[in-house]
Amino acid sequence: YPDDGLTIDGLWKEEQSKVGPDAASRRRITDIASNQRRFSDWLRREGRGSIRSRLNGTEQQKAALKADHSDFAKLLGHRNMNFDRLRTYIGAPRRNLVGISLIRTTPRSSMASAVNS
């Protein structure tokens, strides 16, 4: 699913920027992103909803995603999806899909006058 792909790629980039040159950490992040992409592709092929559309959805949508993950795991073995990290990434109120900060900055002079008021 395209919306899953954008989210997974954005999270992958963010996570890669946070780790140092440690190859094992970088590989783990890449492996998780690959697992997420495989799961999203499987969901699309099976005609099921995307990860992103259900990750922060209703309780019924979340339960369906969990059941789909269980079905996927039975077919291909358990794969770490790190749904909690994906959920946090898309639920962050001050970021958009590609990880660009949406925080509006306030000039220091305005902040200083607000503090001194």
C-alpha cells in the first residue's frame, strides 16, 4: 500500500538518523522495515486494509490488523513488525508522513515579551 510505504520509509529514515555507525543496529532497523513492507504487500494482495489505515483506528480495526498479522505469521513465520514504533511515528502530532517537523516557530522577541508579561 502506498500509504504504508511512505510511513515505513519515513520511520526507517528517522531511525537510521538516530543510530551511529553500528552495523548491527542499522541492519535491525532495515530488517524491521523490510518485514513491514512484506506485511503491507501481503495485506494488499489479500485484499485487506493497510497497516496505516488500521493502526490507530477503531478497536475493531486494530483487532483485524492483529488477526491479519497472526495469519501472516502462520504463513511466513513470526516477523518483528514493531507496530508500537509505527503507531508512535504516525501518531506524533507535530510530524507529517515524511518526518518534516510541523512546529511553528515563534520569534524570540515575541517569546521574551510573553514571558515578561
